[in-house]
Amino acid sequence: KSFQIREFIRQENEKINFKSSIVGSYLLREAAKPEIVLRHVLRFMERIDAIKGSNHIYSEIYAQLRRFPTIEGMVTSGNKRQNIISYYERLKDLSGCIKHPLFWLHYGMARISFEEYPAAEAYIKYARGLTKGGNEKYIRDIDNLYARLLLESRTNSEMYNDYMEAFLKAHKILITQMQKNNNRDYPYRQAKNYVSFIISRSSQLSTAEVKKFGAACVQV
């Protein structure tokens, strides 16, 4: 009944929102299989791609459905990686994605979440190349994700051996963002990874490198 429905949703102008984000998230995850949800989201994105410029609400929805945290929240099945990567592979040819740095930022974020670091690095670098002379916020977010990639990949993967070089590169990005004092908590979120890094790699660092690590922590 309509009065019961109004217990869960509210209509404001042209928008319909859940009163509870928890209920909304639950329905996205549990009301249908992730494969079905993403199939319909993808069709929705393909339709919006052609008309998004004509309506700011469409543009807003389109931007949200490119974001990895949004898509990740819809998928809880054992095929999580396959579903999410397939979704991004289909999105990447849309006009609003193929040359948009934030699409590649979030695709890189997805790859990091599955510890697919070389692919993530390629997408992040491509995103950075698309920002030349562009939006400072995009540059901040991309550089911040690159710092996360450097720290997590050298902590979790055995395919690298440039541990200190990568750490110092990440630290330079983060300390620069901290010193600008307009990046909110973003650089500090990534600096929390310093703990995991030193626990994982201290035995593979020289005494001098451990001292450099300590000095970096003091800076933070």
C-alpha cells in the first residue's frame, strides 16, 4: 500500500530516495542476483550515455554508477570479481567513460581491490594523462590512489623488489597533499598503510632505509 511504501521512500522534486541507506543497500544486494542487477544497471548506463547532457540528474546518476564503491556495494556473490570487471569492461567504450579520468580512476580502484596491481597502475597512469591542464580535484584523487597502489602493491605482492623506492614515491605524494592542507583526510587514509608496509617489509630493508621510513612517519 502507498502509505506503507512511504515508510521506506520519499519523493523530492524529480528524485525518489530511500529514507534509510541501509534499506537501499540491502535491497540492491539481496533482492536480485548481482548479475541481474548489474545487467540492468549497464543497460541504464548505456541509455543515459546518449542523453546525460540534457539533464543534470542523469549526469549525477551516471557519475555515481561509474564509482567503484557504488558498484562494489551491489555485489556480494562469489563471482564478485568477474561481475565487477565485466561491468567495467562494458562501460569503458561509452562516450562518457572512455576519455574521462574518473572512470579510469575507479576502474583502477577496482583492480587494486582484487590485487591486480599492474592493470591498476596502467589505468591510473592513463587517468593521470587525461588530466593534463585539467581539474585539480581529479589530479588530487588520482595521485592519492597512485600512492595507495604503491603502498599496497609493495606490501602484498611478491612481484616487486623496489620497496623503499616505491614507499618514498608514495610518501612524497602524500606529504605534499598534507602540506597543502586542503585535501581533507585523503592523504592520511593512505598513510595508515605505512604500518602494514613496515610490518611486511622491514626484514628486506637496510638500517638506513628503516631510518628513512621513521623520518617519513615523523613528517606525517
